[in-house]
Amino acid sequence: MKLSLKTIIPIIYFVFFLMIGISIYKHYGLSWDEPIQKGYGEIIWNYIADHDEQLLTYRDRHYGAFFELVLYASEKTFHLTDTQKIYHSRHLITFIYFYISVIFFYLLCLFFLKDWRLALLGCTMLILSPRIFAHAFYNSKDIPFLSSFIIAMFTLVKFADKKTWFWALIHAVTTSICIDIRILGILILPLTFSMMFFNSLFKKEKFSIFIRNHFLTYIVGSFIFTILFQPPLWNDPIKSFVAAFIVMAKFPWGQSVLFDGEIIKATKLPFSYIPIWISITTPLVYLFFFLVGIIDFVVKVISRKNRAYAEFHPFVLPLLWFFVPLLSIIVFRSTVYDAWRQMFFIYPALLLLAILGIRFSYKVFLKLIQSLSFRFIKATSFVFVAIIFSPIIFSMITYHPYQNVYFNKLVGGISGARFNFEMDYWGLSNKQALEYILKHDQSDSIKIYADTTPARTNRFLLSPEQQARLSYVKLREEADYIFGGYRTRKNEYHYKNEFYSVRVKGAKILSVFKKNKGQTILSTPVKIGQK
């Protein structure tokens, strides 16, 4: 059987992407939350395997258990005991799950746009989103949720299209997985209802019959699978779920963040927090086409009404997918922090609308040059794509492996954002600093002082021999090296003897200071976050 280009090229594309991920997953450091998440997975495992009831009183039991259980189960299955191998395996599995979701995003784009080339363009935009790409290796909460949401949106459109018992149950499974990773996954229920309603309204189908049959199957199935996949709910499903929803809707995180040059309590953030973070950390060209896509959708639906529905009605879903969660966070004043990672799951919707804007813009462009030769038009298509992606690819390469601190030109890049917005808030750069010290200091015992957890936990990504050479002290005066991060700093450290710094495009995201014998390391102590 002869394979066509629309089959061969996507296969090569996804194989190449997989090879890239497998070749670089060890480059990334350990995020602040990973040891905590690993411990949570162990508690869930012990509850299932040994009936250990610690889970029932565990402080963070309201977090989604599904993916952490998958990660810990893999650790037990492969008998991993070396911390370096354990965390590398977690990074690899997290990436592979994201990789699978990109394939589903391809299928979703194909459903919306009916063009495999535009579908691959959408996947490329998702992959070439610097912050999303970096998080895809070490963020076992927000990236699995984003990935699961993509898969659930695909099963939603299949369910809406086929209207069968089979797709009702499949969609129930994917919905429950989302809920069991983050409670916000419950938003898929009203999204599903809305899409079914719009389909019935414009296709003149009897919505009441559908509700009575397939939709009720979906609702009941979602309820059952949500309980099944979430061990913390097993003891008292209704009460536990309501408690989790209340806690996670306004999570009691009382720390402060650096936002637009000000230190602000996470519980008192302005309405603009999420919109601004999305605006300054998304490639500008994506934002531009996102706005074009929305304008194109609204104008054509209003002007053509029902005639436009056959072409544009699927895009009601990404509109709801993007704006409903965003507005709900703003209206209910939910606690968010660490930039906008908790809202990553709405990003694929932004990209779907951006692709709509690209398609519209390209059609306009073709009309302007329709008198020119086909060869010239084809060449300009490649130039068009190169203009979109070349600067982003260059940024991702120069930032590697710290794409997580990418900022666009709205704030002057990372240099303009420094001291105004949070930098490496999860402390991933500590891995590189520890490796540098071990390479350049041959002492058998190296004493380190760090005022943040990641400087200590990133040693878990080192070999056992390297870990044995490191010791952590409680007082600066006892240390050989002092670590200083820039998560919420608004100025430089007032320390002497900077031994090493991790820089991204010239901007420091971590500093290490060395104390020489008989010499003090401090000139003026400055507390993190203090002016």
C-alpha cells in the first residue's frame, strides 16, 4: 500500500519530536514540588496496596491522585531506588504523556480545520511554546492536566459527532481522568453540555432525547470513573469530593508573588494577573493570530449566520474552553500563583483560535497575490512559516534548558522582566549550579547554605557519589557556598565573591557565592523579596 504525504509527513514529524524529547529529558532540574508530589504518590500507593490510612488525613489529599499514582507505580514496577533514576523516569513519563497529547491535538486540529498541514502547524505551535515545552518534562500537575484536557476535548467532539454509547463512555473516562488530576476538570461537564446543546439547536435535533439517553450515560459514567481513579474519594465519595472542590477553588496558599514590580499576596492578586502573564509569556505572533481568529469567527458568524455555522460551529468549543475557565478564575477570585501554570490547560484553545486566524490571514494573502505563479505562492508559504517560527526556535535553543523563564518583547524579554516578575520560581537552575560546584571543587565535603528548598532537593538528580560530597548547613557562617535565587527579588544580592551564576540571555536567575578562608561572604545581608 502506497502511503501519501499526509500520512508519511505526520509520522516523521512525531518520531522526530519523540527523539528530541528522549534526548533532552535529563537536562532539566528538579522543581520545587516534585519531592512532595512523589511522596503523595507513595501515600496513595500504600493506601491501595497496604490499606495504610495516612491518606485519609494527609494535608494535600485534595490534589488529584491519578497521575502521581501512575508515576509512583512505574517507580515500583521497575524497582527504582536511586533518586537520580527515579526523577529521570518521572521526567520521561511526564514528557511521553505530553507527547501523546500532542498527537491528540493533531487529531483535534484535523477535526476543526480539515487540513493535515494546518493540524501539524497547530502541533508545532504547541511544541514551540517555550514555557509549555519546559514544563512538559518536570511538571507532574499542570502538564498532565493540560494533556488530559486535550484528550478529553477530542473525545468530546467525537461524542458530539457520533452520539453513541461507546463515545459516551470513552468521554466519561477522559473526563474523570481530568477531574482526578485537577478538580477544575469538572469544567468539561458544562463544556460537553454546551456543545451538545449547540449541535442540537443548529442541526434541529431533539435535545431532550439525547439528554435522556447518551448524556445521562456520560454523566453517570464520569461520576463512577472519577471515584474509581481517585483513591482519596473511596472512603466517602460525596463528602470528600465537595471538600476537595471547596479547598481547591480557593486554595489556601498565603505566600507572596512578584508581579509587575510589586510583592503581592497570592490571595490578593489583581484581576489582570492571569491575562498579563499569558500576554507576556506567549510568543507575540501567536497572540496576534489569536485575536485575528476571534475577529474572523465573530464577523463571519454574524454576517452569514446559519450558513457559517457548518464551517465555524466547532470553534464554539475553543472559545468556551478558553474564556469560561479564565472568567471563572477572575470572578471567583481563585488563588493562583507561579505565573499562570495552573491555567495552562486553556492554552490549546488559544492556539486553535490562532490557527483559525492564520488560515484567514493566509487566504487574504493569497487573494492579494493570486495573479502570481503557483511556484512563487508555494515559496512564500514556506517564508510565512519561517517568519513565524524561526525567532521562537532560536529563543528556545538559547534559553535551553530554562525555557520556563521565557518572556516576550512586551516586557523587553527576560532582561525587562527581571526584578518585575518571578523568574525561576521552581528552582530548576540549582541543578546546574550544584554540578558546576562539584566539577570545580574537588573537596570531599562541600558545605552549602540555601534559603530555598530546591537548592537542597536538586541533589537528588546527581549520582550517589556526588550526593555524598554535599552537606547542607543551617547557618551562612558555616557554609562554603551560599545559593541565592531570584524568584521574588527586586534587586541584586549585596554579597561579595560571586563564584558562579546561571544566566539566560545575560540575565541571572541564580547566583552562588563562595566564602574564602578567613573572609566574610556578606557585606549587607538582604532578605529575598526585600528592597
